[in-house]
Amino acid sequence: MDLSGANLRLDSFEELAIPLFDQLYNFAHWLTQNREEAEDLVQETYVKALKGFSSFQLGTNFRAWIYRILRNTFLTSRKGLKVTMTVPLDLDKDEEGLEPAIEHDTPETLLLARSNHESLQGAIDELPVHFREILLLCEVEEMSYQEISETLAVPIGTVMSRLSRARQTLRNRLRPNLQQGAGLRIARGTNHGL
């Protein structure tokens, strides 16, 4: 291959890959649950994708192709093979203060909102990787079932069933928290004046 052909190939890679950087980082962060590991995973993904770009067929789904590289890199890493059940106790520094303080917000409503966010984050983090990744690709990255199928190299039926089971698992894990929160609000409502 001559130098101009190599430059054309590099330009094509940059044109396709750079716009996906933030999305890939977000997905990597959800998978690894660690900022530094997510950065390393994305960097390794880009290196592998660039090395293997000659095998990519222009005109096919680049997004699914590079997500598959990221996922496979994660799964073959030490972190990806180990099942993690870590539940973060605090929000990330970047996430604090995202909720605007509105006049009707009270310390109680703010605490409930933060508790709900932590419950959801914890429930997602506790999902097995194959449920968590499919839920994130669908709900966060807004991929179609077809794109998810190509990314994960599984049939569309498997995508739909895993997504359904992931959502059901989340519902089951969150239901006690929601019922407990509703019970507390009802109990507080009946205790006015005490």
C-alpha cells in the first residue's frame, strides 16, 4: 500500500471513530465502573480498531464494529472476567449538583431523589455484565436491536430476551425501595401535627 492509501485509510478511520469517543467512554465507564479503567479500555479499543481497520468493510456498521471491539476487550480483561458486585455509596463528583435547586425542593425531597438515584445506580451495577451491557446499549446509547445484535454478536431474539430480563431484574430490585419510600411518605403524611 502506498503512503497516500495509508493516509486515506487513516483519514477514514478518524472520520468514523472520533465522533464515537464520548459514547465509547460512557459505555466503558458503565462496564468497568472506574474512570481510569474506562479510559484505558477506550484507548486499547482505539488501538485495536486502528490496527484492524483494514479488515473493516467501509459501508457496514462501524459503530457496531467498534463497540464489539470494546466489549471483547473488556471481557478478555482481568476486570471483565471477574464478576463485580460493587455498589457505589456516593455519587461521582461530576454527578453532584446536577439536580437544580428549585424553591419547592426540601432537604427531604432532595434526599429522596438522591436515594432513588443511588438505588437505580446500585441496581444497574449489580446486574450481570450481559444484562448491564445490553440495557446500556439500548437505553443509554440508544442503539437499535439490530445494532446491539451486531455489536454483541448474538441473535436479535437474544437481545430482546436479555433486555426484557434485565428490565425485570431491575424492577424486582427497585420495587422494595420504591414501596418502602412510598410507605414512609404515607406514614409521614399521617403523622402531621405530631
